[in-house]
Amino acid sequence: MDSRLIVSFIAALIVGFFSIPGVVKVAVKKDLVAKPNHRTSHTGRIPNVGGISIFISFVLSMLIAADFSDNNSIQFLIFTTLALFFVGLYDDIMIISARRKLIGELFGISVMIFLGNFRLTNLHGFFGIYEITYFSSVLLTFFVTVVIINAINLIDGIDGLAAGVGMIVALFFGIYFHLINEGQLSVVSFSLLGALVPFFVYNVFAKRGKIFMGDAGALVLGVVLAALTISFNEVNILETSPYHIVNVPMVSICILVLPMFDTIRVFTIRIFNKKSPFSPDKNHLHHMFLTLGCNHKQATGILLFINVVYIGLGLLLQNTMRLFFFAIILFSCILWSEMLRLIIKSRERIKESQCSEEVVMD
């Protein structure tokens, strides 16, 4: 294995484990904490600026291990993470409007697209489309990146879920890019993985020193995963490797299936109920598992396992017809999520029936 991958992972790991206690201490002192409310399931005042540690660990690891002379687009990716980090941190501390937040996101993404040249230029036959025009490429990349960023942000509702998905996806991309000799992209992946592991440990297992990701962390995680996903699609345009991926857009959806499906599902429910798709509620998949009696660790573990299964399914089905592939993934996601909903409804009816019987008996 390339020594840079080991260096990038270990460097991010060390910086993360050393920086988090300091971040927690300062956050508590400055009252940069998430306070319990009707929508949260935590108790106590938990620091919500874990994105500081994730960002510092990722960037320092990149500066140590990346070869900028080999691929200068990476430096623009770092600038993009910097821009989105400050947008997210400002939102964590001051709370900004969704409009101003989106403008900040678009500014950072524009650097990644126009200067870093991270663009989707080919749809690989998805909906019968292959190479696309520059204008279409830019618009599609903006859309996909914003969707991934906000999908990651939306699943950051229980301990370890967003970070866990990020770790799984970063590990997959890190190994894949290493196998096809895309060293720089592999370094990005392992740097992100190393930055997420310490946060995951403190977020999920720490009794003292617990910390949340916050918008700063979610935005940084989302944009790096978006850049890696775009690169994953681009390196598979030509069949130049024995590890070439067929139907790569669908495989990409499988890799990010949990945040993508959850976002589409929640937005659909909100619109159907005549509410804004951005209005907060408790219709997320992780809320359903909590309603069924799972704790945070159990719900996160189940959902991460589901994500891993879909990655395997995507790789297994990559040679099947595109529409059939799409139908299987979509139908299976709807099937198991609807089964969860029906189980919850059934339990609610049983409880209501039991309460009615108790009232009659009284």
C-alpha cells in the first residue's frame, strides 16, 4: 500500500483524538452547545462544534500527505471545505437563514467546480444519456453536490449516523481509488476516514466529552463525499482498469443510498402533508427505529449495516439493465421503510386499544 495513505489516515487520526478534548472544553466554556428541546433526544448541554476537529484533522492530513504538484485540483477542494466549514460554523454559532446558507454553499462549490474541475461530464447511459455539454455539466454538478451536502446534514440526527456513513463511503472510495492507481483521491478518502474515526468514538461512546458534528462538520463531510462521488463517476468513463464499474451512477446511488433515500422520502412526506420540504419533523428513518425502541447505537448500527448491504448490492447488480437496476433499488428501499411504518402504526393502534380498554374498565 502507498505509504501516503497510511500517513494521511494516521495523521488525521492523531490530530482528531488530540483536538477533540480541547474543542469540547472551549465549546462548553463559550456555551457553544446544543440544548435539549422537543425535537432532540439527548439530555444535557452537548458541544455541537465537532466540525472544527473534523475540518482541522482532514486539512492538516491533506497538507502532510497530498502531492499538490501531482494534482492541483485538490488544493481547490481544500478551499471549498474551508468555505463550507465557515458557513456551517457560523450557522452553528449564530444561526443563519437557509437562503444565506445556500449562497455560502454555492460559493464554495463554485470554486470546486470552476477551478478544481470537479464536474460530472458523462451520465454513462443513465436515461440514455452519455456525454453532456459544459453548461449541463456545471448545473448537474451544482445540483448533485448540494443534494449530497444537505442529505448528509439531514441524517445527522442521532449519534454516529452521519459520521458512520461517511466512514463507510470514505473507506470504500479509498480502497477503490488505490486499486485503480488514483493516489491523490485515495489520500483524500483516507484523510477523511481518519478525521471521522475520532469524532465517531467521542460522539457514540464517550460518557464525558461527548460532542456533536454540527453544521460545520456536516457541510465539510458532505462536500468531500460529493467530490469523491463525482471523481468516482469520472474515472469510470473509460474502461481502462480491471476494476471498471459499469452503471456507475446507480452504483453511486447505492453507495450513498441511506442519506439519498431518506432525504427523498422525508421531502415527499412533507410535500404530501402540504408543508415545506425543509420544515423539521420526526419522519426520518432513524426516528422510526427510535420509535420502535432502538437506542441510538442500535439504530445507527442497523442503518449502517443497511448502507453496506446496498453497496454490495450495487456492485453485484452493476451489469444488469439500468432501469431494472434502478427499480430494484427503489422498490427495496420503499418496501423495508414501509414495513417499518406499518409496524409502528400497528403498535400505535395496539396501545390506543389498550388505553381504551383501561378507560372502560375504570
